[in-house]
Amino acid sequence: MSGRHHRAAAIAAIAAIAAISRCTPQPYSENTMATSRKSVKAPHRAPASEPVADRAALQATLGRIQSLLPTMGAVAQRIGEFVIRHPGDVVHMSVSEVAEKTESSEGSVVGFCKQLGATGFQQLKISLAQEIVHPVQYIHEDLCEHDSEDVVVSKIFHSNIQTLKDTESVLDVAALKQAVKLIRRAKRVEIYGIGSSAVIADDAHYRMLRIGLHATAVTDSHVQAISASLTGPDVAVLTISHSGSTHETVLATRLAKEAGAHTVCITNFGKSPIQEYADVMLHTMARETRFRTEAMTSRLAQLAIIDTLIACLALSDYETSVSTLRSTFDVLSTKRY
């Protein structure tokens, strides 16, 4: 696409954002389907009582759709694939028009939007319009066989940066606060991770020790099962699993839940078996390319969530955390020249 076309698309999207954000959702009828894009009525001001959340843009919309698509029903998949292929068109369409194009119903389109975390179709359109205005280039582009070193550096670093931005957009702050409460109330914390998640579990264990929490990392699947079955209401379990589908970690989390422990899971955005046994979910968002699996990029996102969790835990008991950090720093200083 030429630079002139990019500018034209951006201008159209900016206008769409302004129009969408000023409009209140109108009832849709058969007449709405016949309305052309050029004959849109003058927008009405939103009532003062409208929640701010209804007007806020959903972040990483297309990424959310890509992550959830495999777990959606057939109708929702059709809608999702249409949005991915035609985001610029959807911005200018009514809910009825999208339903007609995807051979679904208006209710199915609205339900699809809510699966993404949007309040409705209007919020989805605002989010898509913003993504069109700020197109992301070379972010999740795959590596090619003949890429030079400077191109590889650019692609990898941009991909990692985008993974962190996407993860920030899907991380639920309310869930983070709940995780902090559960861990602080627990007498001890068990951290589970297998494979590439094991090193993240070890890092979380180390970081919790530094602020004075009684924590243990368990990365052997047999020990996980035994340890989880021996937990109870005074134990908090933190499970780290990118897919949320690894049999060993799902089993350990289930056993801990059945024993009465409070469970917190860090996993990639989307539906997964582990959600059934989690009291609190903290989501990452990582995407897979030919030379980099999702688990590779997810490590950065998982570490960022661990950093955030540890910081919030430390601030929740500031004096104790600072004192323990000083004490452990003095101990570690004996290990350095």
C-alpha cells in the first residue's frame, strides 16, 4: 500500500474514532442494514451517565481475536475471521451489517465482542479504528531464511516489545490485587512450573524469598503432584503455564484446589483447561512465528508479571519487605568480591 493510501486510511480511521466515541448505541433494524456508509446520521452526544469503560478502547484487539479464535464456536470464528480480514471495513459497519456478512445474528456479534472483553460492538469499533490509525510494522513478522543480522535484531526486539505491550493491555489489575491478597494471607506459597516455565518459577521463588515470603518452587511433576495434594487453606499456589494445557501443571493445580489451597495462574490469554482450577488468572499475550514459539516470547511477559507481582507484594508490607531486602542484600554481599 502506498504512503498516500496509508495517510488516507489513517484520516478515515481518525474520523471514525471521533464519530464512534460520540455516538450512543442505537437500536438496529432492517432499515439499518440498508443504510449506506455515506448516509450516517449526525452523531448524538453520549448521556452523562454512560460509564467511562463503555467509551474506552480495548487494547490489542486483533491479538485477542487471534488468541481466542481456536477456542471459539463456529459462528464466533466466522465473525472473528471476518474482523481480522476486514478491520477497516468493520469500523464503518453496523452490527447488523457485520451479522449479515458473517451469516450470524446481531446477538452473536455482540456476544463475540464480549468474549474479547469489550462492552459491546461500539467499543470494538473504537479499538479497531485506533489500531488502524497506529499500524504496527515488523512487530510479529516472522524471520526469513536470508534475513541479515541487523534485520533479525530489529524483528526480535520489536516482537519482544510488542509482547510486553500486549501483555500490559490484557493484564487485569483487579486480578493482580486479588493475587496479592491471597499470597499475603497465605502462610506459605508453592510455585509450579514445567519446561520453559520452570525457570520462571525458580525466579519467582528467589524474588519472594528476597522480600521475606515463605515460598517454594516445585518443578518436578511427581513432586508437584505430591506437594499439591498436601496443601490446604493456608497455602497459596502460583502456577506458571504458557499454554494452560500442560497435563502436569493442570493436575497439580487441580490437586491443590481440591485440597483447599488458593490458586493463582499465569498463562497466555485465551481459554485453557487450567482456568477451571484457578481462583485468579493473570494473562500474558504472546504469539508464535516459525522460528520463535509462543513459549519463547511468553517468558518475557511472564517475567514482567512476576516483577509486577513482587513489587505489589513488597509495597503491601513495605517496612517488612525493605528490612528483609536489606538483610538478604547483606548476606549476598558476602558472595561478591
